[in-house]
Amino acid sequence: MTPDVTSPLDLKTPILPFKVRGKSGAIINVIYPVGSWSGWYFTEEISNAETYGYTLSIKRGYSFKKKILFADYI
């Protein structure tokens, strides 16, 4: 999902990470900001962030179906 994220500005310990990328596109740092940004997050991260006052606007996402993949091998 690509949410537009806004965190409360008074958080002492922000919980959602943001990947800082260099000119080549490689990740050079991971920070936990306050303010607003866009990023990809797992559903459980989003649910938890909302309990801490984050607001998120979901633009798109992926839906996965549960399936037993290795039943024939185990």
C-alpha cells in the first residue's frame, strides 16, 4: 500500500520507518520521522500506527489469498 502518512508531531518514539534512498536508488538510511511522507506498509503496521494517532490515506495495495503451499512436501 502507498499511504500518505501524517504522524502526530508530539510523538517521543515514532513507530513507522521511512527508507532514505541515495541517487542510485539504494537505501542509505532508515529513519522514524514525524510529519508527513509516503511509503509502503503492512496492514498490521497501519492498524498499530492508527492507535498512536497517525492518519493514513491508502492509494493502492496488494491482496493475497491464503493457501497451503507445501502440504505435499510436509
